[in-house]
Amino acid sequence: MIKVTNYTVQKKKDNYIVRSNEPIRCSCGAEVLKRGSKGRYIVGNDGTKKRYILKRVYCPACDKLHMIVPDFIEPYKQYEKSAIDGVRNGTNDCSAADDSTIYRWKKL
């Protein structure tokens, strides 16, 4: 996964398309090639689900496939990063998540 901080989010029908505004390079430093996209559902703090279209890129130097992820999405999680961080800091009580999920977030 390659995290980006400079991006734009464009709404198109029921999807949100994430586009990077900066050149993307692999962690090995090589240039990457476009390899398609993938839809990913993210649950907000209020419980609403939004479908984000994330780009996938291929690095020919290290022969790996990466997904371009904006900084508001936590890798391998289905909730927004702000909801997870708020529960961990005690400033937010994410009502959309189950008690067992909140317990795991606090444990980390």
C-alpha cells in the first residue's frame, strides 16, 4: 500500500473517486504503472457507508502490486481513520462500531 496525502476526491454517482495530485513512486523508488482500480467501502463516524474507488499500480522493479490509499483511510480497516483515532484517544465514541470492535481498537 502506498499512502498519499495530496489527493482529490470526486463524487461520481454513488462512488467517490480518489486521485493523487503527486507523482507516485514505489517504496523501492521506481516508477509505477497503472493496473486498474478497486472499490472499497468505508464506514464513517455516523455509520454511513461510502464506496471509494482506489487506484492499483504495479512496480516492475520489485514485481509488486500496490493500492493507492489516501491518508483518511486506515490500511486494512473498514472505518475512517478519524473514527478509529477518536476512540483510541477517548475524544470520540464511534456509535457505528460494535463494542467488540471498539475494544480491539482501544487494545492496540
